Amino acid sequence: MKAIIIGAGIGGLTAAIALKNKGIEVEVYEQASEFKRLGAGISLWTNALRAFKEIGLEQKIINLGAEINSSKLLTYNGQELSAIPAAQFKEKFGFPSVVIHRGDLQEILVDALGAESIFLNKTFQAYHDNDGITVDFLDGTSARGDLLIAADGIHSKVRRQSFGDIPLKYAGATVFRGICQQDIPEVELGSCFETWGKNGRFGVFPMRNNEIYWYFTFKQPANNILKEEKRKSFVETNVSNWHQPIASIIRKTDMPDILQNDMFEIPALKTWYKNNLVLLGDAAHAMQPNLGQGAVMAIEDAIILADALAKHDDITTALEDYQSRRLARANKVQRLSKHLGPIGQINNPILSSLRNTIFKLIPNSFRMREFNWLFNFEI
Ligand SMILES: Cc1cc2nc3c(=O)[nH]c(=O)nc-3n(C[C@H](O)[C@H](O)[C@H](O)COP(=O)(O)OP(=O)(O)OC[C@H]3O[C@@H](n4cnc5c(N)ncnc54)[C@H](O)[C@@H]3O)c2cc1C
């Protein structure tokens, strides 16, 4: 069998490695002309490392990442609301959670797959499903295979051809991301936090080499993307009375390196495959990034899809198996993520103080049950 994958993001690359390991021929087609090192980190929770073990990459990722020991939820003045005891989950599931530079993760995946399986500058245009799959690219070339895997992200053109136009939903907030490359004494490797304040949330994830990955989500209408030189002062102004070391981290971040994206999701889909086409990652379940599980779900998808294809000779049976093992879980994570965003970005002082009180009262056992479900990935 030969699989054609559209998109060399985290999902597409992981799927390609997993398929190759199972002896399935695979080609990855990517629209970009080169792999760029995106200036942001990414959190990969316990379940991601468990999934990466299936393709033998977990140790490389742990080596280049920074282990998360704890991740605290704080109020704007630094009071603790709750904490994810990541070290306890490492003990329970046998895998740590890490934060890693997106560029490092990309390099690990590209190296593991091998450049000969990746075709750059190939923009998907259309596919034909007759006696196998033929894919046409913008440059006039085409490729043939038995299975088409759409790993082309939230705006998936492959999905559009087979499932029609699915309108994206704006999450009501934009997000700024940066990497601070200077030492901040109050920031300790392994200790992450997310602070909830008026209209936004500020997250801090220390990485290796004294780099600190941070993000700031802010409630506002869509399409207000600021010019690069205005982003730093915008973030600074909106967190000016929040606890330290937030102000120091922003002050010490180089200005051109601050990214801004509006946050979108797709509505939960009821099916992920049609004949010999299957959706994976953001193409199937793009979610708001509030739980840090979007890429993790793509990685889990990739491992399960390869497992299903190796188990069943018939492609339809394999895709049905993949969907039955993945769709409900990914849709639930998408739902949880969606509900978390507005809770963290309340701007009414009475409501936010009520929320804080309720959060402190939630029993630890309840929180642990939810995280146990989330972090427990089984093949
Ligand atoms: C602000 C923010 C923070 C996040 N933080 C986290 C986090 O900490 N942890 C986590 O797990 N997730 C996080 N996520 C989510 C995560 O980034 C995504 O879920 C993940 O990148 C999805 O991977 P993917 O491979 O499915 O899609 P993508 O990463 O979008 O990759 C799709 C690829 O397809 C290519 N492509 C698109 N169209 C075509 C075409 N027509 N032809 C050929 N190629 C094409 C694109 O160029 C791209 O390379 C975050 C998201 C955001 C927005």
C-alpha cells in the first residue's frame, strides 16, 4: 500500500514516520518551500510522549525539551488557583511532559522520516478517487497512491473537496507568542504557570538554554492583527498590573519575534473518512489551544492510524477502526478546550472573583480524574 500525505506539520510528519515503521510506503507533500523555525515553544504532555514511544522518538524529544514538573494556575496578583502536578503524572504513566522549541521538534521529525520522503513546494489542488488516488499539485505535477491522508491543517483544502465548506468558528480571542532569550532569575526550569487576568491569560513555559516560551491570549474581535512593532507594547499595557515576572519577560523579549494569531476551531465532525481519504490532526479536529492538546491529538491520531492500517488489509475497515478509536476522544478534548478559554478570560471583577473561589474549592480528586483521562493514551 502507498499513502500520500498532504501537509508536513507535526501531524503529517508523525503519521509518515509511523506508517513507514509499519512497512507502508509513504510520500509527504508540503506547500512550503522550506522548513522554517517558528519562534514559539510547544507543550507536549505525558500522552504525547507515550505516543512518541511507539515510533522510538520519546527520548530524543525529552533530551531536547525541558521537563515540566508543575504547571500552576494563578490569578493576576499571583495567588494560586490550582496546579497540574506533572511530575506525579510522569510517575503514574511513565512519561514526562515537556516543553520544546517547535523548531527542534520539527527537526527531530524530519530527521526521523528522511528528506527523501518529503516533497516541498507542492501545493495540493485537487484529488481524483478512481482505482486508487491521484493528487494534482499547483505546479502541474501529480502523485498516485492508494490512500490520501489530509494533514493540511485547520484550513484543509483536501477536507473542503470531500466534506464541503465547513465554516471555522472564531474563539473570540487572539494570541501573542514569544520567546524571551534572557535569564529571568524568578523563572525556574520545570515550573510553568498560566495567569488568568482581565480579558486574557498569560502562560510561561521555561525551555532549555535559558529560553522562556510565553503566550498571551486576549479577548477581542477577529482580524485585529497588529503590526509586529506594536505587539510588545500592546501586551505590556494589558498586563501592566499583573504579577512578576510577567513584565520582565515581555520587556526582555526581542520585538520582531512576537507572533500573533487569531484563534479558530472547526465544528466537531461526525466522520473523518470518505472512501480512501482520511483526515488527521487539525484538518479533523482543530481546537482552541487552551489545553495545549491540539498537536498532541494529531500525534495520537498518527500512531493509531498507522496501527489500524497495519492491522487490517482492507482500507475501509482500517479507516473505520481509526475513526472509532479516535473521533470521540478528540472531539471531547476539543470541547473541553473550548470551555476553558472564556473561563480564563473573564473581565467582570465579580464574576472573576466568583470563578476564583469556585476553582479553589474544586476537590483535587476531581481534577486528577479529568487529567487521568486526558493523559492516559492507550494504543
Ligand atoms: C497559539 C497556539 C498555541 C498552541 N500550543 C499548543 C501546545 O502547546 N501543545 C499542543 O499540543 N498544541 C498546541 N497548539 C495546536 C497545534 O499547533 C496544532 O494542533 C498542530 O500544529 C496541528 O498540526 P497539524 O500537523 O495537524 O497541522 P499544521 O501544523 O497546521 O500543519 C499543516 C501543514 O500542511 C501544510 N499545508 C496546508 N495546506 C496545504 C496544501 N494545500 N498543500 C500542501 N501543504 C499544505 C501547511 O503548510 C502545514 O505545514 C497550539 C496552537 C496555537 C494556535
